[in-house]
Amino acid sequence: MIMRRYLTVCVATCLLAAAPLFSQSSNFIEKAKYFLQTEQMPDASKFLPDYPAFGSELFLGDSIVYEAGKRLRDTARGSVAVEDASTSIRHILKRFSPAMGVEMTPETFPKLASLVYRSNATARLSITYAKDYYHRMRPYQYFNEPTPIPEEEAKDDLTSYPSGHTIRFWTAALVLAALDPDHQEEILKTGYECGQSRTIVGYHYQSDVDAARLAASAAYARMSVDPGWRKAFRKARKEFRRKTGASL
């Protein structure tokens, strides 16, 4: 009986000690809120150009990039493109870690992770109306060809323009480049490549990706003057400095 009671106390103590870590990694996203509301963000449907009409000269460029992307699918780059279908904060931090020279996870950099996650979610609001407004057919639908991510294919998904994945990755790149300017070129290159992944897997045209980068930049400009965002940025920067020894 004494041994059983001792084991029970030990297990309970271990669980209590681990609770903050588990809570931090699994619940901080659930508690996260947008920095701004949809109506406060720049509406991409009001400033983006229309996408290239099917059959037009500009659409020829989209078609060429699509065909080039297909040739990469059976390569290492194609495998990375499939992994980039994930927009989880864990994958995003893992993707940018090599560029910043430090392994990042939601557990090791909770304030940075929260900032990136909330920034991405808020930036995505800027294309809330644009997706429905432009109502563009996706490449795999237009060309009637399979993708390397068949489980995400849908016949009635007409939301190709602009790219939601790209706006998240490019926003993350802008935020992280501001946090770690010593590696800004590497960070921006990674963000660019993540957007190009969407053309490789056939879920977006090049014009979708280009438009998303423009929308993300506009959204970042708006967020960067919000007091709530600036406060979260300062906390993330302090955390990053403390854990990496960064000078800025």
C-alpha cells in the first residue's frame, strides 16, 4: 500500500511538472487571437489585378511554370513541396530554422511562435473576400491532372487566386526577417521557395503566388503599426535575443 501510494504521488508530481510544457505547446494556438479584424485589414480584392484570363498571353506564363513544376515532383525539391502543404506553426518554424541557424519549435520559442502564428492568421484575413471574388479554378482542375497531394484535391474548390499558403509563408518570412536581420536574405529566400512549392504541386499558378506575396506585404505593413502587434513583436524579439545571443 505504501509503495502504491508513493508511485501515485510520483506520477502526479511528474504530470504537474510537465503540464506547463504540454499546455504551452498545444494550447497557445487555441488561445491566440487575431491582431486585427477583417474590416481593419487591406482588402486584396480591391487592389490586386485580375488573374490572367485562360488562354491569354499572360496565362501562357502560368502554364509554363506549371509544366516546369511537374518535372520537379519526383525530385527532392518535389518532396519538399509536398511537405510545404502544411501550414502548421510547427512546420513553418522547422522550415525556417536552417535559414536562421537555430532549431525552432513552439516549445522552445513560444512567444516567437505565437507572433508568427497570429501574424499569419491576421494576414490571411486580407484575402477573405478575394478568394470568393476572383473564384479561380486551380491548375489541377484546369489541366485535369493529378497532384502529389490527392487527399486535398476537390472539384468544387475554386479558390486558387490568391494563394493562401503563400500569404502565410511570406508573412512568416517578413516577420522572421525583422526579428533576425542577420539572416534576412536566407529567411526571405526560404519564404519565396515555400510559395513556389504551391506551383510545383499544382495547387496554384505563378500569378496566384505573386499576388499572395503582394497581399502579404500589404497585410504586414498594416499589422506593423498596430500596438498589439508591436507589443507581441517586442516580446518575441526579446525571447529570440535571450535564447540565441542575437545582437539586435
